[in-house]
Amino acid sequence: MVIAIIGVLIALLLPAVQAAREAARRMQCSNKMKQIGIAVHNYHDTHNSFPAAAVLLKMTEFGVTGNNSTRQRTSWSVSILPFAEQSALYAQFDFGKVFSSLMNNSEISDTSNKNETYQKEVLPMYVCPTDPAHRGIDPSLNYFAVMGGGPESAASTISAGTTPGRLTFDNGIFTFDNSTKSPFFSMNAIEDGTTNTFMIGESRWWLYEYTTLYNTWFSWASSYRAGTHHPIIAAATVDPINKPIIDYWSYNIWRTATGGDAHGVNLAAHTRCFGSYHPGGCQMELADTSVRFFSDSTDLNVYRSMGNRYDGKP
């Protein structure tokens, strides 16, 4: 009888312990996002603009021309390193040379270019402690820049050949340069106000080295994949939180949530949705660096609007 009572008590206590541990992990995650946001603001204070989501060097102001394979340069997650106590790592990169979008994909042919080597460094500042896929040796990224928001029709680019489409937006705080637009915005470009506009959000969609069917994977320092119009370090508020049109789990081998084999089709999810492994929603950081938890049931129109920096809606 005593043993049975103890068993019941343990069964009752275990969920409470698990909930307490998750609450602690969520707080740690929130603190990481806060520090990332402060680093972004310090970058802004120094350069009078936010960093680009990724630099593609299409604009003449960069003085570089070339095909897609020679245009992929640094991402926002690299640009803020000096403001996040990572100056030593930052100094290793060669910003005049190509950055890989996919690791081990032979995107860098110049043997003197060591950028991919440093893109594979592990940075705990970018890892959510609740992510079950991260093993401590993965160069992963759970915090994505917000490149905009709205329905799919509002995207500046929809990658052909994938369903759903891999999306690129340019109405958020972090965008990509093209032939007519600079990717560097100042605080004044946030017309809807810093308390009404998303800056950074959580993501649980990522291609890890040990889960991929191939020998390529993403890094926290991945560049925009220019040849296929594929943002890798930024997402837009399009699909509902945690509910992309096609879902998958980063700790599986490119499978859907129901067990179907979807291979690379699922890679669209991380360009169009934010979400987390925290139960019930995900954390989003506003442009004033405040971090708030948004539930899966957040009104879709409000959520989409908060990804847009200038749509005139609160």
C-alpha cells in the first residue's frame, strides 16, 4: 500500500517538476532573446541602421557585381557579434568574400576563403534551451530576424517549384538588398512604432547536420541562398504560430508531423512561420527589445501586421 501511495505521489509530482523546468528554460530563452535585441540596438547606435538580414551585394553602393554564387555575404546574426561579446569570432570572417548558405554544399570555391569554417562554430547565444534537436555541437539558430509580415501575396519573392512557397519579404525591420532598395533601415523606418513591431522571433524549423538526408545543413551564420531565393536566417509572419502549411520537426529526418516523407519541400516552413518547442506558442521580441509570449491562438491578422513595420496598424 505504501509503495502504491508513493507511486501515485510521484506520478502527480512529475508533471509539476517538468513544468517548472520548462518555465526555467523559457525564462533563459527570453533572456537570450533580450541580449540579442540589445546587440541589435547597439549595432544601430553605432551604424545608424539595423543590420541587413543578409547582404547580397546587388546594389551599386557595395561596388560588387557578379552571379548569385558570388553575391552571398554576411547575415544579421554575424553582423551583431561585436555587440554580443563575440568580437574574436567576428574578426575571423572575411566580409569581402562569399558566405555559405548551406554547409558542405561547395558554395565556396576559393580555397583562401575560410568563412564556412567559422560559420560552423557553435554559439550557445543562438540556441533555445528547450530545443530537443540541439546536441551542443550544432551551429544552430533558434532566433530568426523578422523580415516582414502579411499574407503570402505580400511577399516580394516566392520561390518557384516548392509548395508551399519559400518566401522573401521586405516590409520588416530586416530585409535583403536588391537593385532598388538598401537593406539598412534606421529606427525611423519603423513607422508603426517599436512597441507594435516584431524584431526577432523563435523558430523550431532548422536543418541539422545529423537529421538531414543529405550532407548539407544550415548554420546560425548562413547567408541568403541567392540562387533559389531562399532566406535561411529570417522569417515572415505569414502562417499562424507553430502552424505552417506543412509542418516538420527538426529532430526527425525531414518528415512531416504525421510521419510523411516530404524531404526539401518542408524547408519552406522556416521562411513563413515562427514557433517554438515551448508549449502553446512562442516568444517574440519587439523592436523596443521587450520579449513577449504569443500563443498559438494569436489573431492571425494582428500577428501578420506586427511583422510589417509600416502598415499603419497597431
